[in-house]
Amino acid sequence: MDLKVLLQRIVDFFIKLNKKQKIALIAAGVLITALLVFLLLYPFKEKDYAQGGYGVLFERLDSSDNALILQHLQQNQIPYKVLKDDTILVPKDKVYEERITLASQGIPKTSKVGFEIFDTKDFGATDFDQNIKLIRAIEGELSRTIESLNPILKANVHIAIPKDSVFVAKEVPPSASVMLKLKPDMKLSPTQILGIKNLIAAAVPKLTIENVKIVNENGESIGEGDIFRKLQRISPRAIALQTKF
């Protein structure tokens, strides 16, 4: 059928409609158009993130930490995206590797890290079951991040969040322990040990690296005593140089 004839028939059909029918038809057309635009543009905008191309590296950090992270990503030519809420995305296969690399450099410095699976404001909730689920989710995400390190075969993170006390003197700080199973004939470097401690401490409010304990599958401490004191003296610049090799 000729296009011109088809268009004329559509015009004639529209003219024959009464006022209410015309308004209803126009409104339906606008609604359908808006829906099509939304379906076409929204998935495209979030496609990489929602469908697995990109994953959350960090979120809810302050501007100074965000700047350090973006500088690191740019210097190492790692693709990234920043969402409107300042959530930083990187290719999914780089998420765990870059988290531990940045943690080895003491980044984030002033923020508690955020992952998409939990919200730190929930730590004050009174719902016991919700807090347990929250902690388990954090432990799982941290374990997967730590397992991205080449020497590690398996990691099991346990976080202990004490109940708040009305007596300041009796307040017990949170603590964390990590049980690592290393691959045969492999060991962790000092920067990797520091990275694990920093990453876990940064994920839990009020948790310090001194209260993060690492043990191997035999229960032997890793990164304690003199080794821990040496780790604390490693400069961020030296760490950054070591993580490139």
C-alpha cells in the first residue's frame, strides 16, 4: 500500500473521532512513546552494571577518597564509571583485585568502605536477625575479595560486633579474624598482608587494623609482632610501587 494513502487514511480516521476519543488517543500515544523511550534508554545506560559488565568497586566514600581511587584507576588505565551517587564501577573481573590493591595502599584513608550489598547505617538497627545477615554479607564479600590474591586458595572472614554499652569504659571495640588457606609453596607479601588488614578494617565502623587477626589453616598467626610493626612503617608510595610488580 502506498505510504501517502496510508497516512491519509490515518488522518481521515482521526478527523472522524470525537473530542474525547482524540484526547484519549493522543494521551495513549504520548504514554506509549514515553514507555518506549524509557525501555530503550534506561537499560542502555545501566546495561554494563546491571548485566554484569561492571561491578561496584566502592560506594559512599568521601570526595578525597574518591579522588585517590580515580587517580589510581586512571594511572593504571583501568576502565571505570562513576554513578550520580559517586558509586565507582570497574569491570567485574577487576573488582576484587583493585579493592585489595587499593587497600594495600591504605585507600580509603578517611572513609568506611561501602559495597552494594550493605548499608553502614544499618549497624545501629535493633533487629538482631537483620544485623546477623548484614555481618554475614560483609564477611562473604570480604572473603571473596581476599581470595582474589594469587597465593590464597580459601579465605574465611569472621567479624565480631559487640553490643553497645552505656558505660564508655566498658565499650569493647569490634574485631575480625581471617583464616587463610594458602596454595602450596606460596606465601603472602607484606603489602598483601597489610592490604587484607586495611580492607577489613575499612569495612567495619570502629574496627582498626590492630584488631584484625590473620591466621593460616594451622592456626598460626600471620603478620603479627615485629612483622606487623614493619608493615605499619611501609610508606604508601613504596606500597604503590610494589603492587605494580
